[in-house]
Amino acid sequence: MFDFLRKKITGWLGKKEKQENKKSKKEGKEGKKSEQKESKRKITKTSLPAQISSVKKQKTASAQDLSATPEEIPIEQEPTQQEEQPKENFFTRLVKRIATSKLTSEQFDEIFMELELTLLENNVALEAVDKIRERLAAQLVGKETRKADAVDFVLNALKESVLSLLIEPPNLLEKIKNSDKPYTILFFGINGTGKTTSIAKIAHLLQKNNLSCVLAAADTFRAASIEQLKTHADRLKVPIIASRYGADPASVAFDAIAYAKKNHIKAVLIDTAGRMYTKENLLKEMGKIVRISSPDLKFFVGESITGNDAIDQARTFNDSIGIDGIILTKADIDEKAGTILSVSHVTGKPIYFLGTGQGYNDLTPFTKEAVLKNLGLE
């Protein structure tokens, strides 16, 4: 899911290895060219009669041309191509600079521009880019190191800069286990981001860890939303509290919490109607659900592939009703991954899970180590 930056970083780190292998590759190419030339000579020998026949038809042909042996017939030479020298990039220029002299702020800003453009083009928020610049500059500007240690020095600085964007989430399962009352989780976001499917995945995760739950169908607005959640409840064999379409969603949440208390159920998972983050009246309605249910955790659910739009959604929901954590869906098809690198930093809240498919098991707990590994920094 972090292909864009991983390819960049592995490219930066792979330059030295490529250069070391250049000689052997060149020798291999020369051997291949020699074989191709030999093959052309063989073809020339076998097709000599046809060549002579063609030459006879030309009035300018001379006896000397017709009497030439196959070896003497000119063979078209392949143009020699000058091998392109690898261009210096962000990483190699940083390594070279700190291995030879102290890096100045002006030099760093000039060198950082390549990485900055790469991040912005791949949906990393400007605030997140500025944070990476700030942390990276603090660790590299004015520093000088031995040439042998320069690569590791810059690489570790880059790791720290990326980690500064991310917030490690608390252990959700432990929080639910240790709660002395039903642990209430409210899910919200705009239409079509995968809230209902994410609820089903969380319910399945709780089941695998022997934690009971009840679902609350508080999306009483969208057509077929209640039936969709009921289908998941039936498949997972978990109870569900629902009402009619048009009913007060806050009352559905209240009834589900009461049911959980009465039946000693550990968690309440509340679905809500998708709300456009630009509609203030809909956000106020969500505020009522929050007041009535007093959730222990408010999850914003957004699509990783929508980039800066998902970041704006999370920011607006956080400013309006407050969020405690984030679930990013469709992370398995997100090649840019800018949202993953940005949304925690912009909201100050952790990503708890990444949705990586449509199955109940396709929910990946978010960890900093996994991000570094997928970026090629581990």
C-alpha cells in the first residue's frame, strides 16, 4: 500500500548496488552483442544466393561485388550507446553532503525539494510534509559524519521523520476486556466509506477474542441500511437492535446500550447514517447521538484512496464532534498512501485499523513497524 514511497526509497538505497553490478551487466551485454553479430554472419551466409540475385538486378553492381565472399559482405554495425550515468537524487545528495561537509539549511531545502514534490503528488498533506521537513532538518542540518556511516545516518533520520507523523493506537481489545460497563463504539463518516462492513469486521474480531457484542442499526435514513447490518448480524450470529426507517437514531443507540447492560455484553457497536462533512445540520444530529450514547470510542471511517479529501473529512468531523480513532478502508488498493501518512498528524488521533478487503478477516491492526516495513525503511 506504500508502493509510491517504497519504490523511491529502494531506488535511493539501491544505487550503490546497481553501480557495483554495472560492470558485470556491461560484460554480459557485450557478450550478447557478440553472439548477435555471429548470428548475423550465419544468416548472411545462408542467404547469399538471394543477395547475389538482388545485386545482379542493379545496373551499378560490379563484378567485384558479385564475387565477394560471405565474410567480405558488409555487415551493418550496431550503433554503440553510451551508458547513461545515474542521476543524483534526494537520498544520494544528502549522503554525499554530510559525508564531506556540514549540511547548511539552504542546502537542505534545495535537496529536500525532490522528496517534497514526491510526497505532495502522492496525497500527503502539506502539514505532514512540513513536519517531515522539520524533523529531518533537525537531525541533518549542521551534522557531519564518516563516509562509511553516512547512508545509515540519513536512513535513520528519514525513519524518525516518518514515525513523527504516526500515532500508535492503544490496544482496543484490552480496553474492552477491562471495561466495567458495555464498551460503546460509535462509527461515523460520509456515505459509502465502508462503515457497516467495518462494524462487521470489528464484531468478528471481538468474537475471535471471546468478547461479546451487540450491533445497533442507528442508520435509519439510508435505504436498506438496516437490512445490510441485519445480514451481517445473522452471518456472525450476534444480536442486533433496530427500529424502523425514520426513527430517532439516538434512541436506537440508547436501546442497544440498555440491552448490553441487561445481558452483560461487553461491547456495543453503533452504525450511523453517512453524513457529508460539509452539512452542518447533519453534524449537529450526530452530536445528539454522541450526547445520548456517551461512547467510549468514536471511530471516523474514511477511504484511504481518497487522499486529501479523506484528510479534510477527518479534520472536519474532529472539529465538529471529536474523534478518538480512525479506520481507513480500501488500504489494499491505495498505491499512494498519502492519507495513511497524514491523517494521524492532521487530527492528532491514531489509526486503529486498515481495511484490506471485503472479508471479515480483512482488517489489519495499524502499527508503526508495519508502516516502516511497507515503506522499505526496515
